[in-house]
Amino acid sequence: MTKETWQILLAAIATVKNPPGWLRELGGLNYDDVLRLPKYEDAADGQITSPWIEEKLLAADYLDFLREQIRIDARGPEWKELLQERLQVLEPFVGKHVLTATFHQKPYAVTLKINPDTGKLFHVEMY
């Protein structure tokens, strides 16, 4: 993660409606403080961890995977609904880059999907 990426993430966090308190707390940290956070696998329950960040080209086969997971409905109605929403918001981004950032206060998570070209947040998942 770079300082520039952290600035994009801070701007996205600031636009999340009704974020959990720990995400607001994370959004108040500077870049150096974030670098000192523990990795998820090293954190105890209740600890805020360093964000997981990935930017990649969204492939059509990922949307096919989502459709299959929705069809088999293996994890129940709430998960199916989350996947349906994810599919809907990602469809316009096939063939484009998407910045995904997942934040944890173990065991809770918030995932943000950001258009890296504009820096705009377009999807939030809280679980």
C-alpha cells in the first residue's frame, strides 16, 4: 500500500453511510499508523488489522462464478442476497480495473469496491 492508495481509501471510508465505529477509528489513522497494524492472521479477536488491498481487472468468469454460487444457494438467503447485489454492482466493471479494500476488526469485516480511475466508492459490504 502506498500513501496515495491510503488517501483514496480514506476518502472512500469517509463516504460510507453508518460505518461501524472501528472503521471510523481506522479512517482517523495516518499512513504510518496503518502500516503498524497487525496482519489479520496475527491479530486477536477485537483487534483492528491492516487492510487487505487488491487492484485487478474484473474478468467475466468471476461474474459467472457469482451466478453459479447464487444458483446453488449453498450458504443461505442472506449470503445469496449479498452475492446478487455484488453481481449487480460489478457487471458494469467487466474488463475494467477495480480496487478492493477489506478492513477487519476481527472477526468483523467491511469491504469497499472503488473505481481506481475516479477514486469513487461504488459498493460496500459489511459482515
